[in-house]
Amino acid sequence: MILDSKIPAGPLAEKWTKHKFTSKLVNPANKRKYDVIVVGTGLAGASAAASLAELGYNVKAFCFQDSPRRAHSIAAQGGINAAKNYQNDGDSIFRLFYDTVKGGDYRAREGNVYRLAEVSVKIIDQCVAQGVPFAREYGGLLANRSFGGAQVSRTFYARGQTGQQLLLGAYSALSRQVANGKVKLCPRTEMMDLVVIDGHAKGIVTRNLITGAVETHAAHAVLLCTGGYGNVFFLSTNAMGSNVTAAWRAHKRGAYFANPCFTQIHPTCIPVSGDHQSKLTLMSESLRNDGRVWVPATKEIAEKLRKGQIKANDIKEDDRDYFLERKYPSFGNLVPRDVASRNAKYVCDEGLGVNETGEAVFLDFRDAIKRDTRQVIEQKYGNLFEMYKQITGENPYEMPMMIYPAVHYTMGGLWVDYNLMTTVPGLYALGEANFSEHGANRLGASALMQGLADGYFVAPYTVGDYLAQLAPKKVDDTHPEFDRVKKEVEQRIATLLGINGNKTVDYFHKKLGKIMWDQCGMARSEQGLKGAKADIQALKKEFWSNVKVLGTNEELNQTLEKANRVADFLELGELMVDDALNRNESCGGHFREEYQTPEGEALRDDENFAYVAAWKYLGEGQEEELVKEELVYENVKLTQRSYK
Ligand SMILES: Cc1cc2nc3c(=O)[nH]c(=O)nc-3n(C[C@H](O)[C@H](O)[C@H](O)COP(=O)(O)OP(=O)(O)OC[C@H]3O[C@@H](n4cnc5c(N)ncnc54)[C@H](O)[C@@H]3O)c2cc1C
């Protein structure tokens, strides 16, 4: 199959406008004749469901939490980008586009990224209209702060709770449509599979997480807004429930999976504290606006620190190495995440780490407090400081924070074209679930922007274009394919419950996570990846013969839920390794040790790898087929990224 990204022809700045005009429309009176399923009610899903219902379509929205308000999106702290140029500091749509393409190390599509930058300005207006309490300047204008990979301030924020406030806005819009009867909300319901009839997505099979009932739902189109798969690493900053199941089952029904190995490892997380930990905590990137990252200048001082003989504040200025400011004077502490993470790893690998395990660097606000006063810092980051103190027991106003990189976001996801449609007609992927705009590294504050762009401003047009081409005939689940897929789901559940082995689901998840972190994490090598592939295959075999899932299907059974998800992570993990093995270059967060510049930066190979790697599922036990979408750059020049 040739992958057609369907990027409209013509000048970059006119593509989206032209595309909207040439997209087909559904007559207002006919909209009520179409049913749309939206799986996921985080920022991408809630905004899409609300917008489609507002247009007049009948929407059924699903989530596994008890309320859309608990989607992982609520965890987003730092902010949301938009090219408003309120600061008058030189921002523009083109600059946001350029920063995003460059930040993604030239592995994203120009057309999609430009559209994202273009609609970014509308998102802010929409959210303000919903009452989202963005921070404001004294004069009333919305305030901005800086995020990594940009030299302008374009990040809008609501203290350290931006995701929560945006989600409350989207949830209000969604609730309005629930009250209007246009959205039927199905919480505590997990999508288990996709139903494809005559090559088109026609519905889903779900499991009610309270009763265990397996049910079928039909629609004219299905939108997956199911978030990212960072939890394949077991430890990540993602919500514990985040998983790949919906996307993975769709993949097995024909949706290609793109760039699965592109993972974002965020530089500022609270370091791992021990083997019994099940979750990592992010300290928002916004902290790098004022916090300075450093390690001791010598191993001897670092050693004393680790042994508890001295404290951070005992280390003299000359004995500190502000390594990001030293190496990247123009971007300093605000280099993109992949660059900051790699450098933190380098200094820790050299023996300069500052905690007991040697895997931490300092993030220090001493100078910012001296300059701006504690009160100002508290106003900006108070809740983040409080969170740090509660978790670590240290007071970050007095002692520098300790941070280390952790898995945070997945740039890979279901392959989608310009319309956000997957390779299965009628099946869309929005938000973190798709692969679209961030290339090999996402810039901070751009995920919320993308999720809301997809949901509020892109899908309402492109889904309409697809529906307009279908007859407005009623759909139902009487086609035998619904029953067939439902039986497969029931059989899988029965198999998991019947294995009755002697290892917990977490045992397998942790083992998988360790393989992924060690071999497909911050640094990857051919040898390590080959070993990882064999290890994952063996682990998968053991899982299906030795996992113990207690309880029954007909009850709230979190072990069963988790077993289902871990089974999919095991398959995804292998594909991530295949993808990393195939990509014989380094780019963004994908760092193959064999391919680096003399300074240790990612060394791309544009001649051979300027493509999206889309993987096609060919059947159980078979290697997946690689299908390439060549990336064409007409508006930016591919160069070695430099933040010096
Ligand atoms: C700690 C943290 C802080 C962050 N801070 C920022 C930030 O400041 N700025 C920024 O831009 N980005 C940030 N991000 C990234 C951003 O939060 C996410 O990328 C974004 O919120 C994802 O939104 P989403 O709507 O795509 O998915 P999610 O919010 O993850 O929602 C997924 C939805 O899908 C549902 N779902 C999943 N699978 C199924 C299934 N099988 N069946 C039914 N329902 C299902 C869930 O119930 C949920 O409703 C942060 C991420 C983390 C981890």
C-alpha cells in the first residue's frame, strides 16, 4: 500500500483554508442521521465529542475512568503553546511551525505542523470563552512563559494545573451536549476491539468495567482519542491507567502504527526511589524558566554529596557545572527535552550524579529567589514546589530539587493522514494516540495544543468530509462481524482467566519495562535492541502460560483489566524495538549510540531515513511490514539541530 498523507497542494499557509473549503459538507438536517463513536474523553476526545455533537451528529463517548474529568490530560502542568505573539517578542505562526519541525528533528510533516501552528491561536480564544482561568498580566492580558526549544514566550498557563483547567473547559462543553442528548457518555467502559466491515470502521466492542458485560456499538465513524503508551516502560509520568489497548487492537485490524520507537524522555522528573515504585512524578518544564540545572564540577565533590558528607548549598559557585548553560549558551536551560535529558544522563554516567543512586542532577532556584523574591517564585510554581516537598520531604525553596529523566510522552502512534484518518477508512486517531505533529521529539506545551487542535478544529471538518460521502442510513450491530469480534474478545478474557499461573501481571509489566528502559530508552544500540527483542518474545511466551489473573469477568476486576493491557504492551514493545532497530540513525528522542556527532548529539541520516516508518500488522507471530511515507520539506531546510 502506498501511504497517501493527503496533504493539500499549494502554498503552506493556504493549505488548510483550501482544504476546508474543498471538504464536503453534511447538510444540517442530515447531521442527526450520523452516529460517531469517540473513544477517550481526555482533551482530544472531550473536545472532539463536544464539537461533533454541537454540529449535530449523535455521539457516543467512552472512557475507562468514572468521569472524563479523570483523564490523564488532567495531569498536564506547564502550559499550552499558541502563536499569539502577545509578548511582541517575535513570535508568529511560521515561527511556531519552524520551532516544532526543528524541535522534532525534522521527522514531522510540514503541512500538519503548519496547520497546528495556525489553529493554535484559536484554541486560546475558545478556552478563554469557556472560562479557562489562564494566568494574566497586571494589565489583564494573558500571561506567557517560555518552554524548551523556543526563544519566544508563547506558553499560556493556569499555574501548574493547565491540563486540569483546560479539561474542565472541554468537560463543560461536553456536559452541555450530554444534557442536550447529543452525547451519550459511557464511563467505566473499555474499548476491547474494533469492528471493520468491508474495509471500513463500523463500530467497537467494549467491556463494562463494573459488570464485565461485553457489548457491541455501531457507528458511521470511530475516533480513537485514547492517549499515549508510555506505560509500556512500566515506570513513567503517565497516569497509571494509560495504555495502548485501543490503538493496538485497531492496529491488528488494519491501522498502521507509525514511528513506535519515538518516545519522549522528560528531563525534569523526581528520580526513581526504589524497586517498589509504580509511578514517576513530573516536575514541569516550566520550572526551567527560572531553575538552573547543575552538577558538581568534580567527581570527588559528587562523591561527598552522595555519601551525605556535604549538602548542595555547601558547594561553592566555582565548583558547580551549569552544564546546559555551558554547552548551549543561547538556549541554556531551555534546550528541548531530548537534549536536556541526554546531557543529564551523560553527566551522571560520568559519575557526577547527586543522589544516592548517582542518577540525579540539581534544579536550583537559589538565584531566581534572590533575584525575584520567594513570593514571586511561589506565585509562579507554588503547587509544584509543594508537590516536590510532599514527595521527597525536602524544601525546594531552601535546597535545590533533584531531578532525572523519565518516560513522559510517546510521539509514535497510529498513522494518520492530513484528515487524521488512519489506514482504516472511517477510523480516526486524535491527540497523543496518533503520531502526527511532533516528529522525533515533542516540544513542551505542544501536546495540549495538538489534542485540542485535533478535537476542536480539525476533526469537525475532516470527519464531516468522510460522513458526507456515506449514505445517511441507520447503522446497527446486526452484521455478523460484530458477533464474531465480540466472541473473540470473550475468548481472550476467558483465556487470561484460565491460565492460572503463578506470576502476577505486575511481574511481567515490570520485567518488560526494564527491558524497554535499558535497551530502548534514552540510549539504544543494535546489539542491545536485538537482545531486547529476544527477551520480549520469551517474556510474552511466559506471560501466556504463567500469568495469574484472579477473580472473574463478571465483576470489577482490575487485575483482569491490567492483564489485557499488559498483553498488548508486550506486543507493542517488540514493535518499538523493531522500529528502533530499523532506524539506523539518531533523531530527537531516538538515540542510537552508533550514530552520534563528536559532541554526542543525535546524528540524523536524512538521505536514508527522512520518512515516517509505518508498520503493518500481518498476523500472529509474523514480522510486521514496514511501509514508508517519505517526508518532503519545501519550507524549512534540513540542518543539524543546534541550540548552542
Ligand atoms: C505529568 C504530565 C504533565 C504534562 N504536562 C503537559 C503540559 O504542560 N503541556 C502539554 O502540552 N502537555 C503536557 N503533557 C502531555 C499531555 O498531558 C498529554 O499528551 C495529553 O493530555 C494527552 O491527551 P489525550 O486527550 O490525547 O489523551 P488522555 O488525556 O490520555 O486521554 C485518554 C482517554 O482515553 C480513554 N481511553 C484510553 N484507552 C481506552 C479504551 N481502551 N477504552 C475506553 N477509553 C479509553 C481514557 O479513559 C481517557 O479518557 C503532560 C503529560 C504528563 C504525563
